[in-house]
Amino acid sequence: MDRYSRQTLFKPIGVSGQKSIREKHVLVIGAGALGTGNAEALVRAGAGKLTVIDRDYVEWSNLQRQQLYCEKDAQEKLPKAVAAKQRLALINSEVEIAAYVSDVTNESLEALVKKEPFDLMIDATDNFDIRLIMNDVSQKYLLPWIYGACVGSYGISLTILPGKTPCLHCLLKTAPLGGGATCDTVGIIAPAVGMVVSHQVAEALKILSGNEQECNQKLVSFDVWKNQYMAVRVEKLKDHDCPSCGQSRTYPHLSFDNQTKTAVLCGRDTVQIRPSVRLEEGRRLDALKESLTSQGIEVEENPYLLSFKVEEYRLVAFQDGRVLVHGTKEIGRAKTLYHRYFG
Ligand SMILES: [Zn+2]
């Protein structure tokens, strides 16, 4: 076990903590900046299995901070989950890696958590609705999760242990969770990402190595440019009437009518459209390619997606039926284009 010698020499982990880390399965939701940072660190630390879910593909603007990706991934428009899996396997072949090119919905996340015995979820999404879904899943299936977000030079993180700490929903009214600004409007610098990743990975190692009692009970936030660091105790914010973790809980974010079918994506002029019915995979992209080519439209493709230009827009169709419309934030405009090519 030379490979992990420096980590086992670290007393709070030791040989038994390392053995415990080795037996754990971590779910990383999102493979952007936070997701790649967390995934790389946990794979290097020797987690037993890591599952990554991401719906997007690698673009040039990701390379400044999304540490698992290289230029070739952006050239090939490789789905992030696929590119991350390839790179992680090169870093540590002892760790089992599963990757899903997929959207996270309440339905899909609940199905996955029922199927696989995860020990921990890492929040590496840029989407508050998904965090609330993770939060409900965490409470319902007693699965700890670590919230993390960053934008500009600012970052924030919190560890949520079901049955022990307040949940994200408890804090919605009172805590400064940094909603509003997105990397779309104010950009983001890599050290803000690194700070959040460091906090999340440290907390993850505590949980995975059997040192849950050492977890940080404060909501931490910081601004690496303005030199501000804050830690707020949150245990008093536990809401006994909370719909996610209170006594008569209803898990509101797991009910199906809360689903959105279109979403404007963070970081770009892009609208995602998700069909309500899951289409037949594989053959669908082939048929689409044939139809586009017959209309004289030039199509770019890899085994996971197909993309083409229309006017000033670029449409990207994934195997699972989702379509990204780049070049607009207008949902109406995106839907018109979608219906023109996808019925
Ligand atoms: Zn709660």
C-alpha cells in the first residue's frame, strides 16, 4: 500500500481509515470545475468506487478550471462524464469508475440511489433545483452530502449529515446561500473553485474514513479576491417543521410535478430541452443524421452526440433525447428551433 502511505501516515486516517475509504462508493453530481476537482482527489485518495453524472460536453471555456480535461476533449466535444472517466482511470486503475451522460432529475437520482449503495454524494452541480433534489434524496435515504458552489472569486460549502445537521432546506430562508449571480454573468477564477474543492474533499475524507464526528458544523464561505473568510454555525437553524427533514416531512422536491423541461444553462447562452418521453437511443441519432444530411445540413458527431449549425445557433442532440440550443437564452426561440428538427 505504498501508494497511500502519506495518507495512512496521517494519524486521523491511519491504516483503518484507508481501508474504510477503500470500501466506499461516492456519487459526484456534475463534472464541471467542482466535479473534476473532487473526483480527481477522491480517486487519488483510493475510494473504492466513484460514479460521475454530467449532462454536458467539454468546451474550450472549461479548460481554464476544469482540471481533468485537455484540448483534445474540447475538439472532440466529448461528454464530460466520458472524458472524466477516461482520465480518472489513468490516474488510479484500482478505483472503479462509473460515468453517466445524463441529466439529473428527481426521478433519475432516486432510481440510481435505490439501485446503488452510495456512501456519500458530492454536490458539483451549478443548479439549485438539483441541490434541493439531492437534499431530499439525502434525507429520505440517509445519505450524507456536501454542498458546494462558487462564482467569481466567491465560494461556499456545507456538510449535511441526515439526522444530525440541518438540511439545505432548513437554511433557505436564513442563510446567505449565494443565489442570483452565476458564472454566466460574473465569470469565475480557478482558486475559488480550488477552495471549495479542498473543503469538500476534506469533509469527504472524514466521512469516508469513519471520522464523521470531525465534520465541520459551520457553513463556510470565502472570497479569495476580497480576502474575506466566514464560518457561520448553523445547528440552531434546524427547522423542526422543515418539509425535507422535519417530523412530518413530504420531500417536496421529489414530487414529479416539480420537474422543468427546459432550462437556461449556467455559463453560456444555452437552453436545454428535455423531451418528456424518453426516446429510443442509438437509432434516433442515426435517423436524425440522415434527415439533416438530406437537407444539406453539415453534421458533426461522436459516439455520444451530434451537432449542427442553423443560422447563428448550434444545436447539440444527445443519445438520451436532450437537445442543447446554443446561441440564445430565450426559451421560446429554442423551442421553435427544437420543433423544427425534432418534431
Ligand atoms: Zn431541513
